[in-house]
Amino acid sequence: MIAGMTGLLGMHWKGKRLPDQALRALEQSCPQARLHVHTVGNHQGRAILPALTGDLNLFSISFEAKFLLGGGVCYQWNFQNLKRVLLTCVNLRRLSLNVRGFHEGVKCHIPLEDYIPLGLINGERPPPLEELEILDYPFGSEWDGKYYRIATIGYPLRGNEEDYWAETFDWSQLRRLRESDFVRLSPKLAPELTAPTEVEFDGSLSRRSLWDREDELNTAEEFSLKLPVPALEVSARTTRNRLDCNRVIQVYS
């Protein structure tokens, strides 16, 4: 069926395994088509991610899962397959990560201390992204020898994973960045962004205090001042008394 759709421009896939024959037909008959994949949960990840390695049509991928204590092996398997996708799909331009469970009030048991995410090293990086959304992701960090924190045991580099991303990835094409207040990547990225049009700090997803959420608004203002070029819009969104409270900061040249 896909082989006859030579004018196809885009295909969205969410759910179970994407058949290999469909991927081959898309690549051979519709090289111009953009493939958008949304995978939710460990089972969908195991079914879809291996088939996407090296796919030339893949334009965007959304990886969503919830960490469960004792599920480290399964998560590591999915992260390694996601890593292969990021390193081999040269036309990938949009990435969304939402790995929940690490910051939802879960105490730091031993499985949470183990580092199991992407583990990019030695210059490894995805293609230049145009859009990046990180709602939650357990960034790794070097163990300080005193206190165990989330994703420290087995982290392969010195320093923090956010630093590696900021210093190694090609951010020259990034136009849209969305980050929840679980994540602290954006302050490190600000000096590297040369083409941003939209940046959003979303504090409505967390259970943090109102004081912290107001601090998030201040972070957005600070971020806008660090940009080498002005963003068309930098916004911070939080929640107060169960009502969304929006403040939009317009940045002009």
C-alpha cells in the first residue's frame, strides 16, 4: 500500500511494532516522507526502536516511559536502542523525552542511583536538532564519593551529562526548546543557541512549591539574557491554586 503512495509527505506512528516492510517501502518509494514516531512505555519501545536504526525517513521521535523500581535492565535495553536511533538516523530533527518516575517523590533507592540512560561519550551526538522537548530525563553525573544521587553509579564521564550535551551537540539549528522544571539543561544551552524562535519553561508538571515555581520564572528571564541572539518568545508557565498562570517575556533586538 505504501509503495503506491509516492506523493506521501508524512507518516505518524504510535503504538505497536512498525513492520519492517513498511519502513522499507517508505524509504524506497517515499524518500521525501517524514516519519514521526511516538513510543510510550517499555513494551512499545522494545517493539519499535530496534527497527528504526539507520532509518532515513525518521524526522521526529517521542520517547515516553515511566521508571519502575527493579526495571533497570529493561530500561537500559530501551535506552541503548534509542541511542542507536539518535546516532544513525541522520534526518532526525525533533526529539522529545519524558522518562517519568525519578522526580515524582520516589525515594532514592539503589536502582535509581544506577546510571542507565543514553550514555553518550567520545563526541557521540545526534544530528542537529530543530526541536527539543525534555519533560523529564535522569541526567547522569559523576559520583562525588560522598552521596549517592540519581543516575550516578556507572556514569561514564566526569562532570554532568548536561555539560556533555551542551558542549558536544550541534545546537546551531535549534529553533524550539521546551523544558520542565525537573530539568536544568537550558541554562547551559543558552550561550550556544543561535537560531531560537521559541523557548518554554513548563513548571505546571511538577509538585514543587510555589516559591520554586516563581524562581522558575526568574530563571526564564535570566535565560533570555544569556542568549547570543534574541528569541522571538521566551515563556514560563507555572500553576497557582490549580489555575495556570502565564507570564510571557518578549525579547527584542
